[in-house]
Amino acid sequence: MLAAVLVGLMGFCALPVQAERLRELASIQGIRQNQLLGYGLVVGLDGTGDQTPFTTQSTINMLQQFGVNLPVGVNLQSKNVAAVVVTASMGAFAQPGQTLDVTVSSLGNAKSLRGGTLLMTPLKGADGQIYAMAQGNVVVAGAGGAANGGKAQVNHLSAGRIAGGASVERAVATSLGQGDYVALELREGDFIAATRVAEVVNQRFGAGTAAAQNGRVIQVRAPLPHDARVSFISELEALEIKASPVAAKVVLNARSGSIVMNQAVTLDPCAVTHGSLSIVISSASAVSQPAALSQGQTVEVKTSQIEIKSEPGQVVLLPRAALLSDVVKALNSMGVTPQDLLAILQAMKAAGALRAELEII
């Protein structure tokens, strides 16, 4: 499976370097998403809600706002209500009246939010101010059922989504640069890319227009009038930048055993040996039968057998590999599992034979 994945990626890695638009490599400083968060209630559930103390308290507080006062000591037992957390992301330049998609997630032990309706919920930003109001029918992409102790479920039922479920109530002030300049921020820090961006901008708009401040920020002189600055930024984002050389990197997922490497990975000659150690524990049940007329009792006896196998590793010589296809062939020649390959790649990196950066996720 590892060979199939790596060889499948070779087709993409072998493509020639192409130019990318500046908007794909960098963003304008100050233009960003704003995260919103709210706490609310979902009602109308078919007995799949929760009965946590905070849900009961929230329900009583909501009823009091509508003039419904419950007698003291009344235990509210409603399984059709669930406490939820509502999240949304408000983009830059969002104006009052625009709608946002929201995600509704159960906060208690509700079994399902399917068929529920989110009541009006204020969504706040990091500063504690309300920026949007959410309400609507929750759509859950799943189904489930239970009967006679059996249960079947498809997808996740304790979280749902409301398309256009929030309305923006307050706009976030966004500044397109301070004074005569706007700042471009590369999505990944790279001194080569920062230098190329500055060179392309200066070729298009004149010398001295852009200057790279570091490996991520490029300062660009922009027109002062607001309408001219917007037009200038649109032209700026449309510029094509030749991509910088890709750094050699191998990404290892220690949990799933998946390994992905790019076309810049190379391999120096090295010898690798990797033995395998396996421990097998087997248990069996037997019956101990007492002798006749001994007045003993029949008992169940469990027997266990532990076997440890240690197979010697075979030394494999890996030649120099300058192409990704050669690296894949060399690694496949060892015939090890992806989990074993994680340890081998780390050892090869420590020995200086693997010319790549290892990133473990």
C-alpha cells in the first residue's frame, strides 16, 4: 500500500514548476477571518436531548424572559432540549445583514440533534462583543436507531450545520495598510519566495515599490486614495510568481503509519538492517474433573502460553537515489511494514543518509 501511495504521488511531483498567482502565495496584512462563538438551546428533539443541570437552568431562564415562572422546586424533565455551542467564521469586510454558515455542537449528553431547531443565539467575538445572531433548523448528516439493546448509527449525530443560519449585526473594521504602505504576508516563510515577490512587484509597478522585510513580510507602497488602493491590490494579487524550489521533506504520521515525501527527497548510499521481535500470548480453557466419589467440584482452568520470536534482520544495501522513484524502489526493496519504515527513516536521517527534513505529525 505504501508503494502504491508513493508511486501515485510521483506523477504530481514530476510536473514542471509553474507560476502561481500572488493571492495563492500571500495575503494582505489585516485582512483575516474572525471566529465567533455562542451558547444556545436546540429544541424540538424527539426525546434525544440532554438533562444536564446547565440545560435545565438555561431552559428556565429562557422561559422567565417570556413571563413563564415555574414554581420553586419543580424538576423540569424535558428530553426535547439540548444545550449547544454555536461556532461561525466571519470573513473580512462582512457587513450587517449578510448571512453566515454556523456549526451547532452538543454540549451535554444529547443523543442526537436531528430535527431540532436552534433558538436565537448571540455570537460573540474575542472581545466579548456580539457580531451576529444565529437561529434556524439544524441539519444533521446522519441517522441512527436503537431497539432491544441493539444500536445502529451512521455518521455523527451530536453535531449539525445551519446554512446561512446567522445574520451579521456588526461589521469589523478592516484597515488596508497604514499610511503609504500595505504589507503582504507569505503563507509560508521563505526568503527565496519573499525576494521573488518583491522583484516581480518592482518590475510591474516600478523600482522601489516593494521591499522584503524578512522571509514572510513584503512591504509594498500603495496609492493613498481608497478606491485607487483597492484597484492596486486587485492588480497586485493577480501577479504571477514563479514558485521557489521545494524543500525536501518527509511527513510521518506515527498514528496511522502513513508516509508522504516530495520530489526533492534524495538518498545517499547506506546499509540498513532491521530485525523483528514478536510476542504471541495464547489462552485456552480446560475443565478439571474430580475423581469419582471424591466429593470434589468441577472447575474451569485457564492455561496460557507465551512465545517470543526474534528473527535476525537482513542487511540491505541501499544505493544512491537522486529521484523520488529511486527512493521508493530502494525503500520497497527492504520489504518492511510502514510502521517499521518510520523507525528506519528516522535512523537514516540521524546517520545522514536521508537528505530531507522529517516532520512527525
